[in-house]
Amino acid sequence: MKLTDDRKVVRYIRVSTPEQNTARQKGTDNKIEFIDMCSGSIPFRDRPQAENIIRNAGDIKEVHVHSIDRLGRNTLDILNTIQLLTKHQINVVSQKEGLSTLLEDGTENPTAKMLVGILGTLAEFELTRIKERQAEGIAKAKARGVYKISRTKRVIETAQMFLAKPKNAKCLRELKNGNSLRRSGAISGISLATAQKVKREAKIIEDAMKIKDQEIQDARKRIDTFN
């Protein structure tokens, strides 16, 4: 698909951890790449490189992704992302599903919207089935007396995941509005200790973002070289 303007085509890649290989999501072309390393539960607009795409929306006509699930973990998240990009007249091209969200005249593709909804629903259904099978397996193991919980295995929660929790996100907004730790925690329904952790984790991300500033500037320069 080609649009009759000179805006740029970019590729968006998201992985959950630095250990994940991004090669599977890369193409053989030389599209400008925006890579986020974060949980898929974080809204698209709140991801650093995704935010960079929105910031440069006037220079971008298409965002290519390997699969539609890079834009969200459920139907609502995916549709919200597509609506956000459509608002900026940015076409989303999902290579795995063969979808283009905009038609040649720049209007929303109704077929793609329907397929995205179906794909998202199927993905949610499969995730539910996986959880059900996992729960069944645990129940059977417990019945046989062979199920053990390892005390050494812990779920690693990133700063982004921690701050994305509704109460923690509300606390962070209150802190940014100038409220004290104690008041922010009380308004948000969390303890003072958790509010202190919110402030600490937010500072870590802020410091990391300062380091990322140069990367964002470099991405902007890469776009400008095509103008």
C-alpha cells in the first residue's frame, strides 16, 4: 500500500526483557526502528519509543509491526492504539496478519478493524485456556501430593509494571501535583511505604529516560535525514 505523501515508514518493535531477541520482529529492509523493552500491559502511548512515534506523527505515514499483539495484550488495548494512530493519520501494517488499518484514501479500513477484534478475542481466549490448563495441572499435582512451590522462584516486577498499577499510577500523579508522600498514598489507597517506593521507582525511570534522551534525539535525526 502506498500513500500519496512523503511521510516516512517506520518499524515498531517491543520485547519484554533485554534477553529477548528482536531479530524475529525485524525485516530485511532499512526502515527506521523504534524499540521498546517493556511489559505489553503498558499502554502504547506510555512506552518511551512509542511516545517518540506519536511525537513525530507528522513525519510518519506507516508503522509496521511483526504482529498485532505488539500493540497490546487484549482487544481494547490494540483498538485504542490503532485509534490513536489513526487519529494522526498513521497506517498500522501488521505483517503476520497481513493487515493495513487505513485504506488508500486515508480512511479507516473496516475489514481490518473487524479482523483485529477477532484476532484479539481469539488471543484472549487462548490465554484463558492456557491459564485454565495450568490451573488444572497444578490441581492434579496437589492431589497427588507432588506440587511444591519453590521459594527461590520469584516473579520479577519491573519499575514500569509497578508504576502501571492503577493505585500506584494515581499516587504518582498526586506526587507530580505537589502532594506529600503521605497525602498521595492516602488519596490513592496505598501505604506510605508503597508511596515511597512509587517515588523511588519513578526517579529510577526518570534517570533512565535522561540516558535515553540521546537515543530519542538520534531517532529524530534519522527521520530528518529523509526529509
